[in-house]
Amino acid sequence: MTDDFKEFLELPGTPQEQEWLKERLETLSVRESYALAAVSMGYPPEKAADAINSILHLPDCTLHPAGSYEDLGKYSQKGAANLPEDVLPYVDFGHIGQKFEDEHPGLFIRGYYVEYPKRAAEPAYSGKNAFLPEDSDWSVKLKLASPAVPEGVWLRLPGYDGKIAEDADEVVLALDELRVKSLEDCTLLEARCILPEAGDLTKQYSSITDLVRDGDNLGYVLAEQGQGKAHWLDKFAAALEYEDCRTLKFALDISQNLRCYEWVPSSGIKEFAANNLRSCGVPEELIQSGNIDLDAYRINVPLCCSQKERWCSCTRASSPPLPQGLPSPPEKGICQGTSPGQL
């Protein structure tokens, strides 16, 4: 889709902004290209920062299945299907569609009316010594091809339109562009996941439909973050690291079973180690005497720490050799040693 918006790469801006645009446009999905075409018509970008903001606000666009003002009029009048047939010829749906456009500006593109915000949104990126935003509101990106379009198009998940994965606008528009009827008629050229721990998706699925469903599910899991639970992302990252996760399905299993892990803040690991000694019968006087190197002992407490944040998850892995005479830390884990995939 980069060629459709190559003029964006010629807009004045910093080298960093140009690189951001180049990378983002490289994986622009079909749905996003429709939305960007509409937004660019309504609010033409004058500099690279404007183009970046246009892309950041693509989720604000809405696609309506209507290829003409008459279709748009019928679509906007949801009760039109219930009108008596002898009344329909007298209804000016074209005029109704034009009135809809007045209130909901947009652009007709290949059988769709792409509605963009009536007013330009507040810039999410100022362009003045500001950090460039991360492209992080996705879970899986797939490049799919077909005999009609061998070079392929990109699909971005999740769909965020409330439909089941294979009926989402993202999927429907990609299939239309590829001129095929189902995902199974496509060839998977490339797959990217926002979770590095998910591994190589191209080797994990025999069905593209199953991959799309799992990618869509992961998107909603990451968006909901355990229904807003504190430190959810930190805990999820630690659990993925602890389990040595290498597949998307396993990552989804882990995300649904975080309750099965025991969590300790990094700042509390030393106290966790002391409590472990207490549970093993080590006298409190000895623990507090300073004659036990708690800093060295806590290294052997089976924890896997998230490298990004300050949360740790207890592990089930056997620990390295401990100082002679001290009790081994217990092998604490999930559901008494049961893997999430077996729950």
C-alpha cells in the first residue's frame, strides 16, 4: 500500500518522521488504506507530522457498505427494508444519502462509504521535539496473497468492529482486494505478532482462518488487560518469559490463566526469600542475624522476572545449587505444576 501514498514520503519532515511513515505504510492494511484515503481528502497533510497524525486517527473512521448516495440513503434509513414495496419508488434515497454526507463527511471507495471525523482530531503527535508514537494497537499482521494478487496485501488484527474475526471489515476488505471468497483461498506470505514470544506464526498454523481467529483474540486480550486489572501487562510478560512461550496458542492459554501464578514485586524478592526460609523452619533469630546472605539466597528463589517492569512470577524450574546447609526454595508454580495448556 506504500505506492498509494508515496506522496506522504515527500512531505517536509525529519528523517525520523520519514522513516516512521515508510515503516508504517509498508504494512498498511486494505481497510486502513481506505480510511487514509478518506482522511487525506478531508484533511490533506501538509507535512510529515500531519500524515503521522492522520494515520494515528484511522481507527476513528467508519466504513459503511454503500457504493452510491442511494445505497447510503437506504443504509442510513435502517427501517427502509420494512417499508411497503409500493412506497419505495417514491422515496428519494439519493437525497437522504446526500443529507447523511452533510452530517457525516466521507468518501465513496469501492463499494463503501468511508466516514471520517467531522472535525479534525487533536494531534496525537506534535512534531516538536516529541517522541514518535509506537505502532502498538495491533496484535497480528498478516500478508496474504492470491493468484489474482500475488504480491499480497496486509491484514491488521484485531478488527475492533465487534464482528467475529472472519467477518470483520479488515478480513472482508482484504478478501475483496485479493478477489477470493475465503481466507483458505489465500497464501500466507508473512506474519508478524506484537508478542516476540509468540514465535514464527507461519510455522504454527495449517489454517489461515485459525490464525486470524487467534490473532483477533489476542488483540482483544491485550486491549482488555484482564478487565483493567493492575499490572496485568507486567504479569503477562513475566509469565510468558517464565513459561518460555514460543507459540501464539500458548500465549493465549497463559493470558487466560494468570490467576494460577503467584506474583511477587521485584522490590519484595528479598522478603520473599526470608519468608521461604521461615516456611522451611529456619529460626527467625538466624534469619535476622545477618549470618545468612539473603542477597545470594534470593537469587536461588525460583522466580522469573519481567525484564521490562517490576513484577516477577514464581517458577517451577529447579534452582541452581544453593549455599550448603540452607533449605532449597520450594518449586512453586501454576496449579500444582499443571501447564496452562492442560487446564
